[in-house]
Amino acid sequence: MNPYLNKLHAYPFTKLAALLANVDVQSDRAGIAMTIGEPQHAPPKSVIDALVAELTGLNKYPSTQGSLPLRESIAAWLCRRYQLPLDLVDPATMVLPVVGSREALFAIAQTVVDSSVSAEPPLVIIPSPFYQIYEGAAIMAGAEPLYLPCDNSNDYVPDLDSVTEAQWQRCQLMYICNPSNPTGAVPTRAFYKRLLELADRYNFVIASDECYSEIYFDELSPPPGLLEVCHETGRDDFSRCLVFNSLSKRSNLAGMRSGFVAGCQATIKAFMLYRTYHGSAMPNHHQAASIVAWNDESHVQHNRVLYREKMQAVVPLLQQVMSVEIPAAGFCLWAKLPIDDELLAQTLYREQHVKVLPGQYLSRTVNGYNPGAGYSRLALVQSLEVCIEAAERIVACVSEMNRVG
């Protein structure tokens, strides 16, 4: 067996299942899960129609590179979304469709990390709390994860100045999540500019996970993206820069597994070679449906309205018993609790039949500090009515715990 497998941590939902395994639910109400970021809004009908229309092509192998029309639609969307010159993103050399951003975020570390350069393992820098794929990707590539704590002291954005010179010299890849999963924080343009300077100086790749980029609440201020800042700083070749996005959150198409990676030509070329062997081509009917999704914004705008309504209804309720604010973006709440996050998860499940994810499962303890401890991630993916009911049950549970505690 690959020895790196023994270094992998249990996935957050595996930990949660173990935590709740012996908890007997005492409520007769229907269960509500606020754990998994799986959008429950209806997918666009036009996309479903396109998907079905292409089913006659199931006898054909898909191309690893993806169809040119799909790559063109992705490139055009990037240019529209981030106000780039229309020909800046070359669909032939700067875009690769992927089977959901998750597999690409994992695979990119296997492509760019070189563990043979020195006796000391290379570093992959990741924010903490984080999407656990970053950590697993680093470990399986033979690298050592370096966790940068993100909390209210740094607006939940990694402190680049906390990394030492020696650590930057060992860094080969840095993951950044924009908007952040789970905190909803959005890095500033100044942050990205500083990161670009560091990538130039120390020669590492930036992997910007932007899969929540289209779930934001100020229609006049969409989150900036890495390629956008590249263009603003004159880096139109996107050297050392990759962005990852998908239709899962944007278009409620998590089950279709459709995303892309775009950016640096040299890195995309190497990634394409890796993926040729990896065998992860997107099915042709998914490609056809994806073109329809990337070409339409009306369903995305409607999606944002639904999330905005839920945030505005749920957050004031929860604020009665915990510290929580509407995030800049994303559909998760990062709630600071008055009690232990594992204890709340167990009690809430037992008393109210509601599942929430302990924040400590999304972070790592370094030097005795876990920036996720004492938090819960609450995914507002259910209907407005269900989210309100979940919030009311949480308030009742925490109020009772405070009363007897």
C-alpha cells in the first residue's frame, strides 16, 4: 500500500458519523441536515433538456481535453465575469474541463509537486479551516501541509507575513479558497497582489478554488478572482496561476460533476498530460449541458436571491444564542458558539434531530490552537422554510443547554 495513505485524516463527515453513532434521537420531528454543501435548489430546466438531448451519444468516448465549444463557453464566461479582454483566455491552451473541481484540486498537487528536489519534503500551504481535499492532495503528493490559521484576528484570510523565508523557499503550491469554505471570507485584491509577488519570488503555483464565486449577496460587488487580479497587474499570461470552478454551487448541478481549471498555459499543458493517464474525461452529454449552463446567468441570479432570503431570515434568529453574521459570499454560516462544537452537534442531533458540522473537523490543531474549535458550519442548502425551522430548533437547543449548563 502507498504509505502516504496512512497519513490521511478521516474526512469530516466520517468523524461526524462516528460522533453521532451512539446518539439516540429523542425527537419525532423529521431530520434536517445542515452539514453537506449540496445545493437543493432546482437545476435549470434548459440544462436538463440539453443533457437528455445528448444521451444518444453514450457510445462515444469523451475527450480528456473536452470539446472546443465547451472550452470556448468557459473562456467566454471567465472574460464576462471578471471583465477580461474577450480574447485573453485562450480556450485551446488555458482551459481544461474537469469532472467537478474536487478531483482537479486533488490532482493538481500530483502534477506540480516535485518531492525529489531535496531531502526535506516540499510544502503545500493551505488555509485553516479548509476544504480537506487540499490537505489530502498535499500528503499524497509527498508534500507537507503548512496550515495558516484563519480567524477573526485576520478577517479569516491567511496571513502571508506569518510564513517564514525558509518556508516560502520550500513552498511549491498554495491553495486559496475564494470565497472561503467554510467562513465565506473573500480575499482582497491587495491580498492577491501580495500573493502574486511571493509566487514570482519563490516560484510556486497558486491554486485558487473559486467554486463559491457566484453565491454572493451584493450584486454590485462580486468577489474578485485570481485571473482578474492577474490582468490588473499586467500578468496576462497567468503565469503560475490556476483557478478552479464548477457548476455545483453556481447552477445546483452537484451531481453532474462539471467544472474547469483555467490559467497558466505551461501548467495546464502539464496537467493535461497527467489527466490523459488519469482517465477523468467529462462525459459528452455533461459537456453539452455544461455549455448551456455557462452561457446563462438568469438562473444564477435567481439562485443568489434564494440564498439572500435565507441568510436574512436565519441569521437574526441564530444571533439570539451565538455569534454569527451574514458572510460576504457562500451559502454556509461560520457560527461562533457559546459551547463546545462537538457537544452541540451531539445534543442538537439527540434533542432536535438536526445535524451540524463541528468546526474543529475543518481545521488542524497546530501549537495547541485549532481555529475551527468552538465553531459550527451551517449549510443553508435546504428550502427557506426548512432553514428557518432548523434555526429555530438550534436556538431552542442552545437556550436549553445554557439554562441547565
